Amino acid sequence: MYIDMSFTLHWLSLYHFPLFLGFSPLEMKSFHTEYNPSAVEAAGNNFDDDGREKRTGTVMTASAHIITAVIGSGVLSLAWAIAQLGWVAGTVILVTFAVINYFTSTMLADCYRSPDTGIRNYNYMDVVRAYLGGWKVKLCGLAQYGSLVGITIGYTITASISLVAIGKANCFHEKGHGAKCSVSNYPLMAAFGIIQIVLSQIHNFHKLSFLSIIATVMSFSYASIGIGLALAALASGKVGKTDLTGTVVGVDVTASDKIWRSFQAAGDIAFSYAFSVVLVEIQDTLRSSPPENKVMKKASLAGVSTTTGFYILCGCIGYAAFGNQAPGDFLTDFGFYEPYWLIDFANACIAVHLIAAYQVFAQPIFQFIEKKCNKAWPESNFITKDYSINIPLLGKCRINFFRLVWRSTYVILTTVAAMIFPFFNAILGLIGALTFWPLTVYFPVEMHISQKKVKKYTMRWIGLKLLVLVCLVVSLLAAVGSIVGLISSVKAYKPFHNLD
């Protein structure tokens, strides 16, 4: 028997009657409800004010999600970025964008609940719809989900590069550093995809805390190893030449390369802090008390502070060790060859971290499509019904056939895309340049102005608009630098060749 959803939607969404009628929390997932204090009391201890399972997230779990999203293997490439910019500009840009990202993240955190009604906004598009509306909602969706898809493809490639580096490190150890060692990355991409198909069956973002905590430990591990190896190089006295302004024109690079690489490096640093693309989804995992926005601000401060510390250490110590010839990545570009077992361990940590990080960025995509399908076909058992299945060693598991098919298909498509376009990380740099400004700066600032009713032409309004303008310029310059790098990658592209 089916229930007329359109007739009962508002009544059902406010109370816990859905369970009495046989609905699971998953089936109620698509109902966007208004905050109602009586609903909180009625729901008891098991459900929140919107009829969903009670959220249990804390400062620690939110901080772990943020660190998982922010500290990627790119932390090991910051020495290269500092080398392009130099000691002064590189350090200033690192600190400046840490402050900007934290500042705008606090604005976005304040927008989790809609004005006046207190409605929860489950994703970034909901937030923009509540505060700005119109064409900006579509722009937000295009930027957010385009970025998320790009990141999941990029992580598949990056994980395979780290796994390839393990094989090469062992080869170099056995045959010498000058040996020609080649390891195929395609089986490793396929293995990464298989793992992601399994992990993608995790119900939703709320269940990812254990993965994020593991990923955080992995991040600290490989970043610390990178710092330790750079310190060892410094202690040995075999260091590269550094300069206040970075690479020297005519010695290290040409004049045009200096310009494009500086743009790209500034963009890489700016984008390396950005987690706004998943901030709202992270905030939606937090328990209602204390207020979600206050907890999220603490988590953002912890996450950004931790990230900044590691970025400065990796970037500056790495630059001091390698100088203007700093490699694009300490570990996968073999800035170090020995001890090989430590290089292997660090690269394994990167791969494990990316396995978890993939899910942090893929879950919002999964939930967006599933929410749309639940609303479009509420009477379809294939889409809405969960089945309890006994799986050896795991016990009883809830399986939803639509979730199984859709999520597996998505992982397969991203894996195939990674195999076809191994230079996709160059494309990802361009995607980062195009999405950083709207998601990290423009929308948070515009919503803050709307929320706080900041008057035009006041000092605060001018300051906020100036921030938006400066970040737009950085994004455009970084986009130009990324396009130049992309052209070089495309010229060297050979389909289905192993990554060097």
C-alpha cells in the first residue's frame, strides 16, 4: 500500500510518525522540514527536529572531516610553490589565505539554518537558495558538484601515483637510483576503484567519522615524514639555493615561466585551504546542542590552524632543503630515495588518506542524486526500499539496490575517466581556480551581507567587497597559469601510457 506523499508531506516531516507508518530515516531523507520545538520533544532521543536520525557529530569529528578534506598529498608540493614565489611572498600568501579561508568559513557556518524559520540547510545549494535565490543557486550547484566530481577523479590518479612510487622506490633500492623503473598505474587505479565501490555503500556523511579520523592520522604521518626527511637533508648540509624572490629568471626559469608558475603557485596555495565545498555537509553531521554554527567555527579554527602549521613546515623546510629546484612532490617525484622503506610507508599513508578523502567528497554527490530520485519516484521500491542482508563476517547490512547501482556506476565512471586522462590533475588545477572564488569567497560574503543586513558603502561593506575583488583576481591569474600548464600536459599526452 502506498501513501499519498503530497498530501501528508508537511504533517509527516514534523513528527516521528514516519517510523510508525513504516518509513525508514533514509526514506524521509528528502523531506525539508521547518524547525519546530515541539517536534524536538516529540522525537525523543532518537531523532532531531527535522525527523532525521539524531546527529552525533562533535568538534573532534568535524575537525577530522576538515583536515581530511584540506590536507591532501598536495601539502608535499608546497615546497615547489614556495620556490616559485620566494621566502617573502610565499610565506605571506600561505598565512593570508589561511586567514581568508577561516574568515569566510565562519560566515558560511552562520548560514546553516535559514533566516527567521530556522530551517536546516542540508547542502550548499540549500544555503544559497535560502539567502540569495535565483540564478545564484544554479551557479553554486555547477561550481560545487563540478568541483566534487573533479576532485574524485583527481584523487584516483593521485592515489595511483603514490602506489606506483612504492614500486619504483623498491626498484631503485634494488637496482640503483639511475635504473629505469616502470610500474603500471592502471591496475592500481582499478584496485582503488574496487575499494571505493565497497566504501561508497556507507549510508551517508554521518557515518564517515571513522574514515576521517583514520585519514587524519595518515595525513599527519606522511606530512611528518616529509618534514623529517627535509630536516635530515638540511642537517646533512646538502641543500639547494634559495632566494627571497624564489626561482631566478635566466638561471632556473625563463621570464614567461616565472610569471605563469608564480600565478599557479599562488593559486595552489589559495585553493589548498578550501573546504567550503563540503562545509555545509560537515556541519549537518553536528549535534544540535551546542548550536551547530558555534561548534563548526571551533572545528574550522582547529582544522585551519593545524593545516597552516603543517603547510608552513612542509613548504618552508622543504624549500630550505631543495631550494629553487624543489620537486613537485617530495615523495612521488623522488626528492628522497632513502630510506626506501620509509618512503614506501609515507606513500602508503597517502593512498590510505585518499581512499578516505574520496568518500568525503563523493558523499555530497551521492546524496544530491538520491534526494532528487527519492522526490521524483517516491513509490519506487527500487529507489526507496532498504533490504536487510546477511553478509559473511559483517553480519546484517542494509542494502538499497538503487544506491548500490548508482554509486558503483559513479565510481566506475570516475575510475575510467582517470585512466583515460592521466593528466587530469592539471585540469583539476583549473577547476580549483574557477570554483575557489564563488564557493569560498563570493557566496559566503554575499550571504553574510544579506544575513547581517550590512549597509552599502559602509566601511564593512567596502572591506568585504574588496576581499571579493582581490580573491577574484587571484583566481583569474591562477586560471591562466593552470591553462598554460594544461596545454603543456596535453602536448605530452599519450593515451594509456604509464605515468612516469
